[in-house]
Amino acid sequence: MMVQDPDTPVEKFNPALATESITRFIRDEVTKVGFTRGVVGVSGGIDSAVVAFLTARALGAENTYCISMPYKKHDPSARADAEAIAHALGAPFQTVDIAPMVDAYFAHFPEADHIRRGNVMARMRMIVLYDLSRVHRALVIGTSNKTEALIGYTTLWGDMAAAMWPIGDIYKTEVRILARFLGVPERIVSKPPTAGLWEGQTDEGELGLSYEEIDAILVELVDKRIPKDVLPERGFDREKVERVYEMMRASQFKRRMPLLPKVSTRSINHDFKYKRDWGR
């Protein structure tokens, strides 16, 4: 599933192979720790739709709990698309409006900007998902993709919080190919990606670059390990390369477990390292 051509970063992507691999991964990782169900936060967007479709393949639609968590009425079509995903799968669906919880908090901080509000919305959604995971005896299945994780376009302990990231090694441009292969409705595949954090917000508008541009650069930097200073010689815009590189560098702290100083003989993440199912 490696990407080869910087001009077409998903040329070598095989959606059938990816589907088989990810489906097996979800099934194995859920069942080996004693669970049979998954909870997916469905936003009406492509990433959560793909994860819901893959989880339903892995665990069965009846074991895939699709939870929509809108904030007021920012995007009524997103709410409808989220329900359509669950309906297409025949999966259980529930809507939880997070506005009363978010607004109660920001009543204490009315001056908060949209970034703070967006971060709290993302974290509130994870509170809901983890609570409902307890209700349904299910694992929280995350919806972050490789592009978002690499450039830090995520909220720590918000959308990053999950038991697993099934599409965490799939670039955004690859997610679109995978979505069409899985049969995700075209209106969801083709609409502008948005985190739904405030009215009118879109991913690419906020980032200032298209996902095609970002992915092409990330493939060179990450998959091929090409130094950033070489990329302009390969036809990439220097300013865009620097921007993507800096987003990746500055967000490294998000991709690490919490740090701790080593003061004992065996320390978590230093030399006490086991798979999460090691005690079974």
C-alpha cells in the first residue's frame, strides 16, 4: 500500500487489500481483549463513515454503535449524513447533542475563542463516546487518519482518544479511494472535509493547503524519508514543504504517550513494555 509518485500520492494504494487487512485488525484487536462491539463517533464525514463501514464488516453491523454528537445546528446535513451511514449499515444509531454540556462550561468563559471552543467540543465528544462504550460494553474505535495524525490536525484527548485507529496508516487521499470501494455514499465522499467545530469551518480552508498537496509532501518526508531540503529539487513548492514539515515537527508531542522521568528499576514506556493483551 506504499505511495510512490509525488504527483499522484495514492497511485499504488490497494483498497481491497487495505479493507482485508484493516477488517482483520479490528476484529483481532477487539476480540483479543474480551470485547465484541465497537462504538464509532459518526460526524457525517468521510473518515467516520469509512471507519463505521470497516467496523461493521469486522464485528457485524449490530455490534457497531454509531453515535452522532452535533453541536446545536451548525450543519443539519452532517447530522442527516451521520444517520444515513448507520441506516445504510443497519447499525444502532444514537444522537447526543453536546451543546448543553459545552455551553455550560463556556458560560464561565464567554470570551473564549473558536479554537478553545472547538477543542472542548472534541473532548466532550470523547467523554460521550467513552461513557457509552461502558453502556454497550464496547471499545471506542477512533476515526483519525494518517494525514491528520502526522500534521497534528487533531485534538489531544479529543478525537485522538480511542482504543485503536483503523485508518491511522491511511492518508486522507487514500481514505477517499477506500470510501468508494466500501460503498460509502458519494455525497459524503465528495463534500469538503470538516471537523464540524464551528459554522463554515473546513479542514482545507483552515490548513491553507489541499489534502492532495499535504499528502504528496508527507509521502516524500515520511514514507520515502527524503530530506525536506531536497523536495524543491523534486518539484515541490519550498514554502509549502516548510509549512507541512513544521506542522509535523511541532505536533510530535501529540503522537507520544505522556512522558515520565525514569527513577525506578522498571519504568512504564522505558523498559516495562508489553502488548496491551499481554496478561491474557
